[in-house]
Amino acid sequence: MLFDLSTETHAIIDATNTKDNDKKRGKKDVELPLFSYESVSSATDNFSTANKLGEGGFGPVYKGKLLKGQKIAVKMLSKRTGQGLEEFRNETTLIAKLQHRNLVKLLGCCIEGNEKILIYEYMPNKSLDFYLFDPTKKQMLDWGTRVHIIEGIAQGLLYLHQYSRLRIIHRDLKPSNILLDSEMNPKISDFGMARIVGDNEIQANTNRIVGTIGYMSPEYVTMGLYSIKSDVFSFGVLLLEIVSGKKNTSFYNFESLNLVRYAWELWRDGRSVELMDSTIGCSSSTSTPVRYINIGLLCVQESPADRPDMRDVVSMISNEHSPLPTPKQPAFTAIKSAEENCSINSATFSIMEARHHYSSFFYFAAITHSLRGMVTNIAKSWHFFVLLLTLSYCKACFSLVGDTISAGRVLTVNDRLESQGGIFELGFNRLPSSSSRIYLCIWYKNFDAKDIVWVANRENPLSDPSSLKLKLSEDGNLVLLGDSSKIPFWSTKLSSPLSKSTEAVLRDDGNLVLRDNSSLNTIFWESFDHPTDTWLPGAKLGIDKVTGKSKQIISWKSLEDPAPGMFSFGLDPNGSMSQFILRWNRTQIYWRTGDWTGKSFSLAPDMWMNDVSNYNFVSSEKEQYFIFSVKNTSRFRFYITPSGQIQQMARNPSPWAWAIFWSQPANPCGVYASCGAFGVCTKYGNCECLKGFEPSSIEDANLKDWSGVCVRKLPLQCENSKPANGKSDSFLEMSNMGLPVNPITYLSGSARICEKSCMEKCSCTAYAYNINTCMIWEGALLNITQLPDGDPVGKVIHLRLAGDEHQIRTKGNKWRVRVIIGVLVPAAVVILCLCICFSRGKLKRKGEQASSNDIRCFDFNTEFHAMSDEPITEDNLKRRGKKDAELPLFSYKSVLAATNNFSIANKLGEGGFGPVYKGKLFRGQEIAVKMLSKNSGQGLEEFRNETILIAKLQHRNLVRVLGCCIEQDEKILIYEYMPNKSLDFYLFDPTKKKMLNWETRIHIIEGIAQGLLYLHQHSRLRVIHRDLKPSNILLDSRMNPKISDFGMARIVGDNQTHANTRRIVGTYGYMSPEYAMEGLYSIKSDVFSFGVLLLEIVSGKKNTGFYNSESLNLLNYVWELWTTDQSLDLMDLIIGYPPSISILLRLIHIGLLCVQESPTDRPAMLDVVSMISNEHAPLPTPKKPAFIRGRTAMDRNSAVNMSAGVNNLLTISIMEPR
């Protein structure tokens, strides 16, 4: 291996700046090298045992040495491992794109035959577990080192979750995947199991669980749900292991069978200090380790909603004086499974089928919710007045008759029963309120809506309110009469004669009972034995073993129709009868709790809230049931929705709103046939009709009743004797779909044969083909889902539609395809004959160059290949690896065409580098084209900086470079297009600045701070920008800030924070005093620029264009306001007052700290980010800023001419230091 892998600092070497060198170096810098197997074998001494560093789930790892002496780590995919090309592809795709000093660096790869090898930077200190769990070596990990490792892992995870352009969930975080460099800096490694989720997603689902026992979160293990909170759980376990020096899965104690439980018990008893590793010693304060234990316990809480995200974790770690929340009981603390006994830290499970398949994650919902859409908004005073009038009217309309119906007493339409404590009411309701259907109901008594928990005549509504009667019949039954009929619409239907002293009572638990008045404990009948869609505390849900009858709750048909719906929740009558199941149409099971363990359900350990107590499972000869009660008087229930979810809800007196604390299936798409026949459950959990179908009833669809909503717009042509308009049925191709249930499957040689077999059956409604397997569906399509783009589970299905259905795109133009093929095939044959005359190698090189030269044909959307469905082959891996990692070079001709010959209409602006134009590619993607002006003072050095630096930097707050063009005198950079232009476009315009409200401004400040922090501390290249200003802050479609223009940037060594130059570059008003006067630049120079920028954002005024009677620049004005306690006068009054005055004052305070005269007084960006994110942490008092005497001193400097009319866009390129 002759390759030089030390190429990251080319931006600061003094190589000759020629166009050829730039092209050669650009390609060498950014491309992920592919090495031969022979060279890798030679570097590792034929993979000798002496060079073997260890072995993980992927395979063995060897040390290698290059001819120049550089050491590398060679990770070889074992032929016996459960991992394969998919994991290998993940590693090559993900790590090549990620760039952070706490992530391992991928140097190259090898793909030859069956060999798949990854080349990494060599980590001389191996992995964390090598020290942490060794009684002798752990002594090398003192407390300071352990804290450093924890902080590094946290920063690496935060980057993956929030600040990388690719939002990544690692899924296998553990000590053996934390590598340590020569300075014990941690590096997260092994991305074979990692997954990319969308930019706004934080979770996803899988039916293939991977990871290591002891580090996987409960929702991932039990339901296949993974999210950024899954990584947080793993981090929490890892943190507790680092503090204690003990493994979670190999920890044994008399009472605690795992480390997490032991840590919880110590915490609960106030003995957390006992968890500390005894080898740490007493040199450190015990309060700090206890704080880390607190953070660890917060991360391993049972519910993902309770766990902090990594941004909060980093904030907790960096601000040791900020208060921490109290953790709840962690996951897996009840019992220890048999699986944990055989777990080892290095073993990674590759295949483990999840019970359920969900694409999104609603494990919690802390939202106010009013059942069935009946909440009235009383926020405004006139609403409240109308409500009072309504209540006054209702008082005249309805009368309360106590809580009892006794013999001879009748309840009419205007009467109500109220339970003794005023919690429940019983009476008549119209459902919906505008209809004539009348039901006898029990509901929670409140002011806004009737939260109905029981309906007597749900299948038999009444219509005549004048004749309604609820009374006791002569035989003692409770009967509901109406419509002048003597035959009851509803009855308790007790056959044996009852006592003459029978009475019906509505209790405070919501139970309507028929009892003996002379013996109150004698219950003849109770509504709890006949639940509808709600399970209340004190009610039994189970099975009568004598009659075989099941006490279960059944959903309403829709939000306004209490007739029995399609979904039910109850005990499994065919299994062990100790688990609950959700069923569709009383037959199809689509979710289950798992068996009762005595404390919880095996597959739903989070089902019981903390407010629930005395839940009990009773099994006798006659019956088997569950029953529960609540600790306090808050209103609580289990409720099955019309769409098939079981929800756990609680409601407090103020405000009157239900909160959903638990629901299953967490994703509505996990409900069987939730969208009915020919309905599709979207990736957002909503129902829609498939293309070619429409709702038969918009009203039913709005009320969540999709049982029979979707019908064809046009009948199939095969149902007619002759095809209409001469068109036969066609198929619509739909991708990224979760396939329907009940396919007919058989082997098929091709997709064409599969299509034909479906077309020949008029009953066939869809087909799918995959690797010699044909699946067809006859009749209604049920349980079809639209998955997120790139979901590996997604498949292609072909939906049968009428031939003249206008939505058909893919198959309707077959005749055009045939004509095109008929023309192209002969032409291709002629061209092929001509091409034989040329060399294959030359032809291949030209072909590659041609394909990459035209920018309009290029696909820049390649960042999500790790989860695409392209066949995983070695050739595809090689091709994709090159496409993903290489910075493309484009022809000037194609860039000219994309920008419409650099037309004035496409010009976006102009900076020190030159003009910027908008371009458009063939696929519609828009780009920004930055052209080096021939009149610019900048040249190949700045151009080289941009191509090298930005291509290597990867952060969501840095602009993304897509490619470049170098032809003759033309030097062009291609960027992602920012539709909202730059910050100065809004900030200094009297009209447009109104679009920057305080929330947006704070968001922009935070984003810029995070981008600078990455450049200064977390990137592998420590970069000083040197030209931070509003025109170099671009804004995307969501007003996310992106730092741009790295032409002036400089790389300093890994441990350097400053350097010097004889060539000063930058923009007046943003340069620090030591840089402007002495040519000294450092990370504190950028901090100064950031401070100026922050104060400009808060005030809406330019630093260099600011005029006041006494203050000749903005910094001077801010300082005067600060010293006289008038800082609020700085606020940009155009957008009014911010939500929090304290936050505004804090930002001004931080800005002044950043612009202090001395660099040593200014905070680093890590401190700045901490100050911004922790609004209650104390701030130091700022000293007098630089340049507060105005411009007088600077004017005397003959080398600098600061004119009053300087433009923010102007960058000074040459300025000799004093």
C-alpha cells in the first residue's frame, strides 16, 4: 500500500498552486480509496496472528503498516459472521461521510471476490472495554480520563443525532465499540448496524433487531422501535459502566441481577457513591460522580419520552451546577432474563425478529386531548360568556334525579342520574348531536364535553325523545322503552324473578348496578360486566370459564357512532388466558401484551402507569380476569379507539383535558386493516384511498371509520364484455410499500409472467414480484402501508386499475416505449460496432468522464444510499462508494447551461470571491454556482481552500459543496441552493427584517454557534474561518443557518488554537483587534466575529454602518447601554418584544463577552454554546470591548482605510500587518 493517507492538512501546505495540482489533489483528498487485497495482505503480514488486535461481530481486526510507517487498522468481514454486504455498505457509506473527532476515521476499503475489508485509522489504545473491565488495566482510567471519555462519546452521539447532515442512529453503542487513540480520546466505531432517518425524523422501525444484549432499549427489544432515544439508553448503560467499572450484563449482586438495577437501588437509598469504581480513589469530589450517575439513570429510564436527548445530556455534563431532574425507575430492573446470563460485551446480535413492525414511534403523548372531537374552546371571554348562557339553559332543560332509579320511578329524556360524588352521570344523548339517534349513556361529568364511557343500546338507537323511558319492569329488570312500544329497546335481561326491592344505582366508579335495596351487597347485574369501548378502574376484563363469554371492550364504529366497530381488546381465549390481545373483526390478532409475569406483561412492561396500583390477575375455576384501581382520585381509563389503538388515559380537574400516557400499537399503521379495503396507511399514520379509489363517504372518513370507505373511481375493464375505449386494465407501480396481507405466492421466472398471471384473473387486484417469487392478491387489499423513503422493508407493488384511469403513468405509455426501443436498438447496434475499434480501457475512462462532466445529469441526492433498495453487489458497492465520496468535477459548458449562460435573472448576489448564480439540473434540483471573478483579489489558494475544506467538513450548520469546475481561467464552485439567500438580505432591510422574529433569530444564533464549535473543536480539522459575517451566513428553506465562504479559512494543528500571517484577510467591522493590527489569528478571532454578528442579529444594525451622536460603531453603543443598564434599548423594535426579556439580555451579555479586547478574556465556542443553552447559569462580567473609541485610531493607520460606506459583502484580501 503506497497510498498516503495523511492528506487532511493540504490546505496549509505550500504546494504549487496550479490547476493540474488542484484537480489531482481535489480527487485525492475526497475520494474513498479502494485498495487491492494483495496490498492489504502485505501490510498486515498476511493477516498474521501477531498483528491481530481483536475480533467483534463484523470479524477480526488486524494491525497493518504502510511503507511510510503509518499504522492502520484492518477490519475483515468474517465468512462465518451473520453480517454481510449490507453492514459493509453501511460502514463505507456512513463513516466516509461523517467527520467528527469523536468518530473513527475510515481511510479506505478493499472489495475483491468474497473479501470485504475496511481500513481505519489505527487506535494504539484499543477499545474501552480492554481497560474498563480488567482489574489491573482499569487503574489507568483515572476519574479525569473517564470524564473525558464520557464527554467525547456524548459529543460524538450529539453530532450523529443532531448536527450531521445525515441523522444517524448507531444502534450498537457499547464499550468494545469505543476506540481510544494515543491521548485516550474516544472514537465511536462500528457503524455496520447504524441507520439513517430523515432530517425531521427521530425514530424508525424494523423487523430485524440488531445490537448487543444489555445495551438495547426496551422498546427496541420488544417492539423493534429504534430512535435516537435508543442510543441514549445505550449511552446511559455505558456511562454507568464507566463510573462503576462493571459490566451491566455480567453484574451479580445478592438482590440486583444487573448493573442498572443496582445503580437504581443505590440511588433510591441515597448511597450512589457506592457505585463508584474503587480504583478511582478519593482524589475527586464525590459530588461529580454522583451527578454522572444521576445523568446515567435519566438515560436508562423505561419510557423514551422520559429520557433526555443528547443535547440535553451534553448540557447536563458541561454545566455541573445546573439542577438535574429526578430519574424514574429504569428499564429491565424487575427481573433478569435468561438471555442476559450468556451475553458478552463483544457479541452483537445480527438477526432477531421483532414482534411488530412499526414505522413511527408514539410511545408517549403528553398532549391534551378531548375524546371524539367535542372540546369547546373557552379561551376568549365571550366564549366563556356564551358557555355560561348555555349552562343556564341546560339547567332549565335537565333535571337531576339523584343516583338511583327505584320501583315506580321513571327516567325521561330530560332527566339524569348523578353518582353520589358527582363524578359520573347517566342520561340520554344524541350521537351525533345533529342526528335523531338517541342513546342511553354514562359519561364523566364535566363542563365541556360528555366523555362517554358506556352505552346501553349501542346497536339499537331510539329516535322519538318524547316516548323515552328508563325504568324497572315488573320482573325487576331495568328496561329502556321508546316509540310507544311495550317491547324494550334494551334490557338487563335477567331471567329469574328479582326482589321487589330492586333498584338501579349509578356508582362513583362509573358502574351502573342492579341491586337489592334491602341487601346492598347483593348485585343482580352491573354495567361493568358489559363494557363498551372503555375499561374503568374496578371493572373486570376477562373470561367467564363457565359460559365461555369474554368480557372485552369493543371500539365504536366511528367517532360519532357507538355501534360495535372492528376492533376489540380482551384476554386471549385460546392461549394462556393471561395476556391481552387486540383483534380485528374479533378474529385477526394484531397486537398482544405477552403473558403476565406477576408484576407486568412480558411484551408490554410499560402498560401500567405509576398512578395505577392494586392491579391484580385472578384465576379461579369459574373465571379469569384482570382488575385495577388508581392511587388518587384523578380520572383514568383504558380506551380502544375507532381506529384500533388501545390507549391509557388520565384526566385531571384542571384543565379539563385527557392526556394519553400510553398507546399500542404505537404507530396507527400497526393496526390490522386500519384503513379498510383499498385504503393505505401513510408514513404519517393517516388513512388515504389508493390511487384510482375514492372515499364513498367523506363523512365516514372524517370520523375515522375506514371499514368500507374506499371504492373504485372506475370499474375494471375486465368486468365488461368488451374493454371500454379499447383499453384493457393496467397496473400502477407503487414503491416503498408495506405489502397487503393474504397474498397468493408461487415461484415465477420473471416479473412479466407474474403480471400476466394477475391480468388473466379479473379477481386479481394487485401483484408484486421479487427474486423469482410472484405474489398476487385477489379481492380487497387490506393492511397496505406507505413506508418512508428508503425504508429497507418497503417493496414495490403493482395495483390494477381501469385502462382509462387518468392517474396511470408508468404503463399507459407502453406504445411509446416500444417505438423508442425500436429506434434505439438498431442505432445502438451500429454504435457498438464502431466502438469495437477503440480501446476498452480508454472507452471506460471517457465514459466515466462524460457521465460526471455534465452537471445537469448528476444526482446529488446520494446521502441516503445506506438505506436504499439497490441490489447489494460488489460492483454496486464499488460504484456507489466512488459516487458517494468523490467531489465531482463538471464541465464549464454544462454549468453554463444550468445557469442559462449566467443570466442576470439567475444572479443571486456577489461577494469577495465573485458572483453567485442559481442553476437548475434536469431533475429539477436547484444549485448555487459561485464563480471566481477575474477582478477578485482571491485566486487559486482560496479556491483550493473551499474545495478541500468544505468537502471534508460535514455539519448541518455548514454549507454543503456539491462539486466544482476548473477549466482554463474559470474556477467555479457548486453549492446546495439556499432559497432564503443570506442573513444580511433580511437583517439590514427595514421591511424584510420583520420576517426574522425573535424565535428565528435565536435559532440562527444557536445554529451559527454550533457550526463554529464544530469547526474549532469537534471536526478532525481544527478550522479558523476568519471571515464570519452576515453575508456568509446562508439560510435554507427552514431558516436554518449555514456558515459559508471558506476561501479565507485556515487549518491549525490538532492541539493549536492560533497562528499568524503576513497577509490579513477579512471584513472590516468583524476582524478582531489582534488580527487587524498584528496578523495574529486564532479561534478567538472567530469568537470576536461571532460576538459582533450576535449583537447585529439582536439589534438589526450593522457594526460598521452604525451612527449615533456619541457612538461611532455598534460595539461602543452596546457597551454604553450595558454600563448604564439600558441594554433593552439595543433591541430591534421592528419585531417587538421577545417572549423572554431575560434571554435577550443574556444574549447581549454573551455578545459583549465575545468582543472583549483581549483574546484570553473571550470565551471559547464550547463555553458560548453552554451559555446559550443554559439560560440560568451565571455569566462573568464583560470587560470593555475592542474598538470602542470609534475609528480615530484606525484612521491614523496608513495601511487601513476604513471608509464609511464599506459594504458588508466586501472582503479585504490583502492587508499588511503592523
